[in-house]
Amino acid sequence: MTAFPAGTVLGYPRLGPQRELKRALEAHWAGRLDAAGLEDAARALRARTRSHLAALGLSADGSAIPEASSLYDQVLDAIVATGAVPSRFTAPGPDSVLDADGGVSLAGYFTLARGSEAHPALEMTKWFDTNYHYLVPELAPDQAFRADPSRLAAQVAEARAQGFVTRPVLVGPVTLLALAKPAADAPEGFQPLSLLDRLLPVYAELLSALREAGAEWVQLDEPALVSESLDATPAELAAAAAQAYAVLGALEARARLLVTTPYGSPSEAAWAALTAAPVEALAIDLVRGSLPAAAPGLADKTLVAGVVDGRNVWRGDLAAAFDTLEAAASLGAAAVTVGTSTSLQHLPHTVADETALDPRLVSWLAFADERVAQVTTLARGLGEGRAAIAAELDAATAALADRAAADGVRVEAVRARTAALTPADIERLPAHERAVIQQDRLALPILPTTTIGSFPQTAELRIARAQHARGEATTEAYEEVLRLEIARVIGLQEEIGLDVLVHGEPERNDMVQYFAEHLDGFAVTRNGWVQSYGSRATRPSLLWGDVSRPAPITVRWAEFAQSLSEKHVKGMLTGPVTILAWSFVRDDLALGETARQVALALRDEIADLEAAGIAIVQVDEPALRELLPLRADAQEEYLRWSVDAFRLATAGAAPETQIHTHLCYSEFGVVLDAIRGLDADVTSIEAARSRGEVIAELAAAGFDRGIGPGAYDIHSPRVPSTDEVAALLTLAAEQLPLRQVWVNPDCGLKTRAYPETIAALTHLVEATARVRETVTSDALV
Ligand SMILES: CN1c2c(nc(N)[nH]c2=O)NC[C@@H]1CNc1ccc(C(=O)N[C@@H](CCC(=O)N[C@@H](CCC(=O)N[C@@H](CCC(=O)O)C(=O)O)C(=O)O)C(=O)O)cc1
Ligand SMILES: N[C@@H](CCS)C(=O)O
Ligand SMILES: [Zn+2]
């Protein structure tokens, strides 16, 4: 048995430096690559990751390299490894996701993730306060568990054969249960955490199998222990952790255990439970979290001090990180080693790919590979003393000073504009008065139908954009492709019979990146991909300076689309909070101030859209819930500045301009007051995967604005039937005042293909017509 390595990372990007896994997955789903071909591609990527991390300085045979790949999602992997598959997927027959041996087949794995004709997919939601999405375990009181270590054990063995001793990574039992939702038929009050007793023997089997496969250390991730935003309370989570790690720690046949608590500080009770547990190492997040209390239980443990940021890209203050390491040494642990605050899965691979960025900006950055280098530098400092790494510490300090002094980081005109804001700048006429004025102008039918903005981003569009970006197509030719696409999308919506149209967003590579490309203060990357879910990735923009809008951004596309139809076409913008949430934000200015800068740029854009004759403007804020701090004491302040930023962006609009907003993947209970606070006229939300629960919540809260509860799930290629959509609409129409209800999919259609999109929207319009017929005139009073 080896000691814990001097330096490690908790995880590494999983799609590959050129998104090799994305391409293989999508080829497999499209029937162009068989299962063996997909497995080969995934194996080659794992092999590359191991040797690459070793080349970057992590020890090859000392368990420093995490075995943390996934074909789709780490929570889904834990569901499969523990056999926690909901019974709705396992009824015997051709639609079961299980193979003959009772394990989940490869096809079954993807059915759980993406759904099929027979099965709606598992719900997907945000992983803590990140833009990564995991699949939500769905558990019933009689849930069966069954250890299936095959995939992870095979990877450990595969690493051994390659000459590596790696450290398998698994979502821990407390987090797996804490993130689960009760199955639809579970009795009221059922808590998934109550299944811990039955789940632990399964983890015990997994640990023993991983040991047998050759693992010396196993990493169990327990981020639930830092969150105060889950159904279980911190005290319940800490008690579960105490029980889990007493049991798992006491096992004889097991590898050594590293338990991690990324994304913040564990609660005091959780920290007490973990330090008292018979496990060999604890990893803490010292970027978002702070130094915990010294604890006697640390005396026989290694403390992996997560001083290297796994969430943001700023090269940062390496000398301060070293100071924190030295401070961690006073907590009483047997050893302190260097780690990342979280998995590096939230970062792009390397700044070396960013040859088109200003080299000065590049010198301020560190992506995943540069973070690994920081880990190995700091580990060397711990081993050999500060003087041994003085040159690296000084270089990082110099980069910080260079950044602080650079042009554009602080722009006086931008600061003066935010400083001059007054409370009146976020007020509109009262909503009920606006509603009357807007209905006069818009003359919409009851249950107006619309979409969320994007239409399928076809291969042709993406190729045209890529050719334009590479200089192989002229701007004129590219824009002609966009105009043709907009005309086609408008024609299609007219044909299907939707009431409020959209232009389809064909000009956007991404709803945040597109705006970042048109705002001063942002830079964008060429290859800075970060996995968002499954095979999908985004390139978060780099927000490095004060933000302003040099010219209108969306106006000419909206104006063109509107010129093609008598119906209203919505202007379509991304809100300030979402622009921040899906970018790498600056660490040298309060987020609230940055949000105001972005909001003012959007306010100017809305004024220009209005001047161009656009009557409805949607400002998307799907990330409003995502940025909610995990700690309860920080939530109020966040909700204040985030809501005010949205209002600042939209409150300049005339009363007759209808402001829509859109949110997806939210647990709305928590932010319902905030949604009301946004003061939008219409809000469209995700509600399909969570089976209308949101409708009941909104009704109970007396939500009194326009509301479009997503009528079907766009994250799955499955086409909803007319009956299914009609049922959801009927539910909404029964529970909410009819005048308030809008009909729309639950998110944009950009990830879908046209055949399923046309079928689904046709069913949506048919279902609306059917429900409209059943509505009596009384209901309209
Ligand atoms: C709505 N969501 C979003 C989130 N975050 C964002 N930043 N944006 C979002 O829309 N978070 C929550 C949700 C769900 N998340 C996602 C995330 C990602 C996607 C998605 O579809 N991503 C696409 C990539 C989109 C993109 O930026 N495309 C660019 C580049 C296209 C490209 O890959 N080009 C090729 C060359 C083209 C060719 O020859 O084929 C290349 O560079 O190699 C573009 O269109 O220009 C993805 O495929 O992962 C959806 C929801
Ligand atoms: N308007 C965007 C919102 C996605 S959250 C779209 O339709 O894709
Ligand atoms: Zn959405």
C-alpha cells in the first residue's frame, strides 16, 4: 500500500482534447459506429488521459491519476454500479434496460440517459452550482440495489495493463441518495436517504471488487456535504456520512479511501463526521470553502488541500495558495498534500490551444493542464520548501499585477454609468396594467403557442459557421445562409400554426458565447470546450474586463424575421445572470457589479429592438437557480442582485412591450419569489420531466403572470403524443387562471433534429386546439 500522492487532481475533462468522445458517442447514437467502436474510442481516450497526466507530472503508479471517465455522466455511472435503476425501466421484455445477466446494457445505459420510445429519460438537473448536468436517481422505498463494479473495475485493470496504478472515482453513497428524487409512486414523505442501510453493502462490494482489480486508493465524492440547498438537512447528511464511513471504513477487504467534499466547505457536523471516520484521506475545497477546524481525527489521515481552482480559469495567486497549504499543515493531519478544489471537468484542456487569443490574456489563464502543472509545482514546494518554487510563485504574482494594470480591465465610462443608477431604473408600470395594454396590442388567443427561441442547429448551419470562422466563406455568403434559414423557420412555424414566432437563433453558436463575441470585456476561445451534459459541451467565454456594447447585436436578425410575418416575432436575448453563469467570470470585481454592466448593455439592445418594431422580447435566465449559493446565508444577497440585474436589463421597455423570460432545470420552489421579482410579463419554464409538479407549485403560490409550463421534454428525441401534451395542458389550465397559460416546449430546440421537432410542434398545436375547444367561456372570466 502506498501513501497518498503528494499532488493529485480530483478529476479531468472527459470528452477529450478534440472532443473525441463526443464524436464517438454521437456517431454511435446515429448508427454510424457500433458498440465495439464506441468502447474502443473511449478506451483510447482513457489511455491518452493517463499518459498525458503522467507526462504533466502526476505519479503514474502512485494513485495520483484519477480513473474518472464516463460515457455520459458520473451519477448515471453510480446508478448503474449500484443497480439503482428505477423499476419503470426494468420490466421484463424487449424494452428493459437490463441485459440477460441483470446488469445495465450499453443500450440500456443510453436509454436511462436519453429516453426511448418506451421510456422517458431520467430527469436531468444542474450539478451543484455548476453548468454541468447530471441524471437524477429516482428511488422508491422498495428499490433493489445490486453491485455492478464491472465497468470501473475493468478500467482499473486496463490501467494496470498500461502500467498505471490509478484511483477509481465514484459518487459516494450519501451524495447518490441526497441527489435522488422519490419515484412517482413513492409515498408522501419518503426520503431516499432512508435507503442508506441497504445501499452500503453494495458500496462495500464495489470497494472490494475495485481492490481486487488492483486499486490501492478509491475516491468517493461527497459534494452533498457542502450543500444547504438539498432536501435533506445538513444534520441529516452529516449523520448519513457518519454512518456510511463508519461502515465502509471498517471493511477489511478494501482499498484506502479518499472522501472528497468539493464545491464549498462541508458543514461543521459533516466535517466532524468525516474526521472521526476510519478513512485514510479527506479532500477539501479551499478555493470556495475555507480552512476547517483542527480535529483530532485528522491525526491518522492525509488532508488533500484543494488550493488549485477547478472551477475558474484565472492563473491566480500561487503564493497565496502556498500560504494556504502551509496553514492547512496546522490542522493536525498526518500529512498534507496538494489537490484541486473540484474535479477539473469544469475547465477546458489547455491554454496552449488558444493561439488566436491575445498572448497577454493567455498569460493570465490556467486551464486543466496548467492546473495540473500548478499542483505539481505546489507539491514540489511542500516537499522541497518554498524557495524551490520561488520562480513559479513570482511569475504568477507578476501575471496578476500585469492583469490588474491592463487597458480595458477598468473602464471609467462603464463604472460611471452603473454608479449613476437609481431605484427608478428597475421599475416598470404595474404588471396588471401592462397586461391590459399588451393584450390590446398583441391580440393573442387563449393558450398562445410559441417556442423558446432556437430551432435545430443543423449540420449545414454549423459547417457554414465553421467555414466562415476559418475564412473559407465570405460574411456575405454566411449571412445569406442565415437569412434563408430564418425564412425557412418562419415559414415552418406559420405552417404548423404557432401563434408567436421566433427567428430560430441560427446565427448563434451558443446563447452566451454569441453575446460575449459582441460585447467588449469578453474574449472567446477556439477549443475551450467544457462538458455540459452527455456529449454536449459549451465554450464558456472569458469575462476579463468592464463590459459594454459597441453596437446592436441581434436587432437586424429580429427585424428581418419580423418583416417575413404578420404574426409577432419575439426578440431573443440572454439575461445578465446567465451570461455570467456560463462564462468564466472575473475574480477581481463583485459579480453584482459585473451583472449591472451586462444588464445595461442588454437594456440598450432592448431599446433598439423596440425601435425596430419588435413587440415581444424574451430575456432568457435559465441559470438563475444555478448560481444560487449552496450556503443558505449567502442566498438572499445573491437573489437581490441577480433579480435587480434582470430588472435593470428589462425595465427600460415600454409598457406595451411584452417581456418574456425563460428558465430551465430549476427547482422552482426555491426561487419562486425571485421569479416573481423579475417582473417579467410571461415566464416559460421546464415542467415536462418533472411531471407537472411545477404547475402545482406555481398555482399554490398564486403566481399571477403569464406562464408557459414546458409541455414536453426537448432533451430527448422522443416525440410526445398529442394526448400527452393535451393532458399536461389540461392540468395547467385546471390549476392556473386560463388567461395566464402559454403553450411551449420546455427549452430551445437547437439540439433536436427537424423530423422530431416538426412532429412534436404539430402535436403541441393540435393538443392546444383540442384543449381550447374544451374550455368554456366561463373559464375566461
Ligand atoms: C441551454 N443550455 C446551455 C447551457 N450553457 C450554455 N453555454 N449554452 C446553453 O445553450 N447550459 C444549460 C443548457 C444545456 N446545455 C447545453 C450545452 C451545450 C449544448 C450544445 O448543443 N452544444 C453544442 C455546441 C454548440 C456550439 O457552440 N457550436 C459551435 C461550434 C460547432 C462545432 O462544433 N464546430 C465544429 C466544426 C463544425 C463542423 O464542421 O461540423 C468544430 O469546431 O469542430 C457552432 O455552432 O458554431 C455541442 O455540440 O456540444 C446544448 C445545451
Ligand atoms: N432561447 C434559448 C434558451 C435556451 S435555455 C433557446 O431557445 O435555445
Ligand atoms: Zn432552456
